[in-house]
Amino acid sequence: MAVILDGISNEDKIALEKLVKKQSKPGMVVIELGSYTGKSSISMLPVIAQNNGRLYCVDWFKGMPCSTEDIQWSYKEHNILDIFLNRIKDEGYEKNTITLIGRTDEVCDVIGDNVADLIFIDADHRYENVRKDILKWYPKLKNNGVLCGHDYLKHLKDCNYLRALELCEENVDMMFGEPHHYGVIRSISEFFPDVKFESSIWHIEKTDSHPLLELSLKLASTAAEHNKTFSQSRGVSIVNQSSDPLQQKRHEELNEHIHQLLENEKYSEMVVTSIGSILWNVQLTTMALELLQTALSKTNGSDNSMTLTLYAVLLFKAGNVSLSIECFEKLNRLRPDDPVILNKLGELYYSIGKKEQAEIIFKKTFSLALNYYFPELLNNLGVLYWEAGKKELALKAIIDGMNMTKGTHVNIVLNYSDMLQSQKKADIALSLLERHYALSKDSRIMAGIKQLKDKGHGMVK
Ligand SMILES: C[S@@+](CC[C@H](N)C(=O)[O-])C[C@H]1O[C@@H](n2cnc3c(N)ncnc32)[C@H](O)[C@@H]1O
């Protein structure tokens, strides 16, 4: 039976208690997003109860989607909601606790604005979802409220930025075996570049100015307002191509606002890349690319590798592969020992059919990445070897990748399943996929299962 994890660490508990104490006042209101078995709730409740206040615990009590981590197993094997409710009761905090069972983005709609003294975020850790939680819950804070959350151990600028972008793109917060929650780190750093953190608890105060969050809130409401005219697909600029004079005017105002902000912040890399991401997130693609290009020209000569990284990634997504390759080549010259950049370059050459060049690059990456956690590289090597008919080498790379990730990496699992099928081991492939799906609910894994079942595998004979 799976072990039930114990929530936040004792150091985090101390940091969280300090924030709650700072906000302490009679009748205080605290909201927690993500309560699990209640360890973080219990660490805030003594102060809340002393003040005759309320803690609203929001959790759908179904675990973390797209995660194959231990929390998912504990939800499968235990009644976490019961454990949570009993813990609150046993500790004597029933009258101070209101449990709201549901998804954070839905529960949000039944809570009024300007009501909370503190909001603690520890629910879905994926980039888009943390962003959504912040955009939706920030207005619920009183003007002197504190917004805080869990799992922030490093600023984004101190992480491998490309790795963070890639994992967020894969809709993954943290890869098994990797030390950072990139979904949390990226979203928080982008909204609050100067965020403070103690242990792994980040926090900001609503009284301070947060221009990047304000920009995002403004764009989010414009997006909602003009939902119908917004393109659903990334890679298309919605406002730039609009002939609607009102939208064009908004576009000009937005541009002016952003350039003012950039001048004020002296083109700091974190601010430039945050705005680039924010624009990309609302599909203002052309504007994002233009902004990054301008920033690169203004900071030419200094180390602007974060800006260049985002520019290269967005160019690729917008379909300009050759310019993206040029940028990654440049990045590789700036950071010759970074296996993540080199691996990306290999993938890009592979994508345009230059497989020999890709293989040379992957092999070089492999020698650089010996002491590095890098399952994607093993996956890439596996695919290349497989295509070249080097089946033993391919299987070795993929099985090493499976071991490194304990079978949690979607692409590696899918490729391993293909290899097993071609070795006439489709039933093993099916149980591999089913085991993964039970936790991850990943749609690509489901498609693989369906394909095998359509071929008659897994049927009782
Ligand atoms: C990391 S745990 C919270 C741990 C808890 N704060 C503690 O330290 O004791 C995350 C919790 O968020 C919940 N959760 C994840 N995504 C959610 C969502 N979109 N809406 C509501 N709850 C969610 C999960 O069910 C899980 O119980």
C-alpha cells in the first residue's frame, strides 16, 4: 500500500506560520488551495483559531493531474478527504475550517473579491494552472493581503531556463528525479521577478506594485472580452492582423505600455522574458517576437542568453525553424557546455531531416550530460538508433530512460511500447501503458491503449 506523504516540510511550516502571524487580526480569513491531508492547514490553524478566523480549504481531493508521483498513488489507495477531515476534527479546528470540495478555478467563482488576508497556493503545480490560479485568486485578496505558495526553491533566472521552458511546454511541473518544480518557479518568477522566499515558501504583498501581474490581468480580461476574435491556435497573431480599428488602438496602447515598462526596468532579462511569455500566452505572437528582437538589439554584447533562448523557442513554435536553429547555434557558442541547448539543437536538425548531424550532436550531448539528469536525450538517442536499425543500442537507451524516470516519462513510455510491439510483445506494452494511464490520465497514452485494444490485445481469450 502506498505511503501517505506528509505535505509541506517542517521548515516550510515555520515559514508559512510566520506569514500567517504577520497577517493575524480578529476574524481573519485565509484561503488554502490544495490541502491534501491537512499538514499545511494545521500549521496555519492555531493562529487563525486564536483570532476566531476562518480557513477555507479548497481541494478537489483527486490528486495531481498529469503526475505519476507518489501523491497520485496515495489518492488511489487511501481516502484522502476522510484523512483530511478527521485530522481537522481531531485537532479541534472544525469550527474554524470550511472545506470546499472542487477545482480551484471553479470554486473561485463562488468567493467574493477583497475578502482574504492571506491565500496559500499549493494545488496543481503545472505552469498554466499556477498562472490561472494566480490570475483568478489574486482579486480575492484584501488590499493589504499576502499571496504565497509552496515549492519555490530557486528563481527562474538561476535555473536552466531552456529546461524550464521545455518541461512547461510538456505540461510537466517536475520530472521524476529532478529537483525543481519548474511549473511553479516559472509562473511565479514571471509574475513576480523580485519574489521573496523562505525555505520553499514564496510570498508577495498586494500593497506592492506588480506590473507584470497587472499586465497579465489586463490581457486576461481583454482575452475574455474578445474571446471570439481570438485565434485558438498558437503561432497566429490575433491583434496584429486585426482590421478592427478598436483592436488596433488597443494594440498600440498595449505596445506603448509595454515599452514604457521595459524602459523603466532597464530591459532586465527577467522582465523582458516575462513579458515575452505573457504575450505568447495570450497568442500575441508577433508582438512577443518583435519585443524579444528589440530587447536583443538593445542588450547586444551583454549576456542576454535568457532572451535569446525564449526568442529561439518561440521562433520554432511560430514555424521559423531556420532562424530558430541560428539562434540555438549562437546560444551553443555562448554556453558550449550546456547539454540542454545542444540536445535542442540536435532535435531541430532532426526535425529538418539532417539526421547525421543530429546523431553527432546527440552523441556529443551524451558525453557532456554524464552527470546530468536528462531522460529526453536518452529518448532521442533511442529513436535515432531505432530508425538506423541499431535495435540493441536503441533499446538500451530507452530502457536506461525508463529506469532514470521510473517509467514516468510519456515519450519514453510510448517509444518503449512501440519497440515492445515490434518485438511481438504487445501485451507487455499494453500493461505498461495501462499502468501509466492509471496515474497520469495522459491522452497520448490513452490513444496508445486504444490502438492496441483495437488490434485485439488485452482481450480475454
Ligand atoms: C501538494 S498537495 C497539497 C499539500 C498540502 N498543501 C500540504 O502541504 O499538506 C496538492 C493538492 O492539490 C489538489 N489539487 C490539484 N489540482 C487541483 C485543482 N485543480 N483543484 C483543486 N485541487 C487540486 C490535490 O488533490 C492535492 O490534494
